[in-house]
Amino acid sequence: MPSMDDPSSRHPSRREVLAGLAALGASALLPTAKAQSRIQGAIDCHTHFASPAYIKALTAKEGHHIAGYTTWFALQTWKGYSPSKVIDDMDQQGVATSMISCTTPGAWFGDPAETRAMVREMNEYGAKMVSDNKGRFGLFALLPLPTINDSLREIEYVFDTLKADGVGLMSSYGNNWHGDSVFQPVFDELNRRKAVVYTHPIDASCCQDLQLGVNPPTIEYNTDTARTIFSLINNGSATRYADIKFIFSHGGGTMPSLIERFGIGGPDVINDILAKPAEPNSKLYHLRRFYYDTAQSTNVVQMQGLKTIVGAGQIVFGSDYPFGAGFGKHLTGLQKAGFNGQELEAIHRGSALKIFPRFNA
């Protein structure tokens, strides 16, 4: 946990929260030249990559409905993708390093052999992106979940051979989430290695096509992120995996709005609870040790709610590149999300360096 003396991670009092929200106005949120200069050298913890072989595999499934996405949509996004283009965009928009990961639909399509091959190829492709472009990329390696033994073998390979910076998982596999006992052997090994676990949302099998015309990113992605967070803090799993550094996407999804329903405290005491240090290994303690990226969430409502719960020091920059608004618009959005200069520095780079000190050179 960051020191309570660190202004970027200190949890604001109720009075400070209310005063800060009241002070937010258009003129106060305009980025200054000094603030703009701080966006240079950002570390993006939510950048996606795809190998030619992975794109080819998706192409073979074109027209099929997979995890809430048509492959057609995914393929449109990957047209023209290349590592050199990513670096060009990073250079133009103020990003020094991107931590690359696979996005939805991931690599599980029901065939363990296909998944093993796809995961291995993607990991080796990602590792080559890292080695060919020193300092510009870090790798969140894929695992062939939900297959446990295959995942344990891949953990050994990606950390011992490929030297990955962490692993990138989907928020759920089938109807199981991170804290479920079925995944315990995998998370035990990740905990033993003190690994970084980045999590990207997906729409779980339970909750696909619930509303006509409502696509998964609108509601289900953020909800599934909250589900997997809750699965960790509700049954002791977060305490069991105390040495894993978890990073959750999209500002924690719907977690900030569910804080009371997560059992942190009722409406009569929640403000007082959030203004104090958390009890060791409590639900709030773990929420405050997890990290959360800013992808598709750089608005004052999500960011200030998240800051109130966990502190700005647990927020890391994320863009969702090449999806969504890209690097620059997310960095600009943060300037208007109610953070002071020191907090912006932490979000742009400082908090990520606590997780990945090798990029401090």
C-alpha cells in the first residue's frame, strides 16, 4: 500500500471531497501549459496488440458471435495494425511506454489445443515487440484459461523464458471469476511469483445478449469487472493472493457505484469509513491496494468516485488503444477530470513505475 503521507494516494476527507466537487467548473478544468507538459512520457497500462496469426484466426471465425462481439467488428479495428504504427501514434500523442495485452474475445473458443497454440504464438509475438523496441513496450502475456494445467505451464514459459511483465486475463471464463476456487492453482502460482495480473472485461456466458441492441461494452464489460473484483474481496481470495498486483480496466467498472453493496458500509457511515485508513485485509483494504486504469473512463464522475475510494495513487493511465478514443484524447480527458498536477503525474507515469520500475531508466 502507498504511504498515507503520499499526497497522490491519501484518501480525501468528506469535506475535501465535497469541496473538490463543488469547485469543479469549466475554467478550473482547462489544461494549463504546465499541466500539458506532464503528459509527456505517460505509461499506458491498457494497450492492445494482435499478431497476424491471431487476426487470421479471427478472420476464420468471421460472422460468428463470440463473447458478445462479432469478429467483423474486431477485424475492422485491426486493419492496418503494426507495431511501428503503434509507436508512431505513441510518439505523436505523448506516450513513452505501452503495456500490451490481448483484448476481447481473448483466445478461448472452446478447443484447448487451439487455445494453447494461439496463446503461445501471441506471447512470442508480443515478446518480440518488446525486445525489438527497447523501453517502448511491456508484455502482459496471455494464459490458456480456463484450462488449468496448460495455464500453469504457460506461466512458467512466459516468466522464465519470455520475461513477461505480467499476465493479461479476461474478467471471467465461462461463469467463473478470478476469486472462484476453480482458478486457485493458477492464482497461487501467480502469487508465488509476485506477478502483475492485468484484467480486461468480457461479457460472461451468463449475461450475453440480454437486451436487444445493447452491445457488451455499454453495460456488461463494466459489470463483469465489478463481478471479478467482488469475487476476490468477498471470499478471502484477495488476502490469499496478497502478493499479486492486480490492475483492473475502465476505472474499476461499476465498482465505485457499488461500494455500499460490496459491504464496505451503509449510507450512514460510508463517508466516515472512506475518510479513514482501511482495516488490514478488509474489503476496502484490498480495493485500495488494487490498481485501476483510466481507459474509456476519463470523466469527472468515474475518476472522482474512484479517487474517493482508493486514492489517485492507485490509478494508472490506460487508453484502450487501438479501440476507442486513443492515447491523446484520454490524456486530454484526464486534464478535465478534477485532478491536481501531482495527481496527474502519478496517473500518467508515477503509479505505473511503482509496478514496473524497469521503465524508470
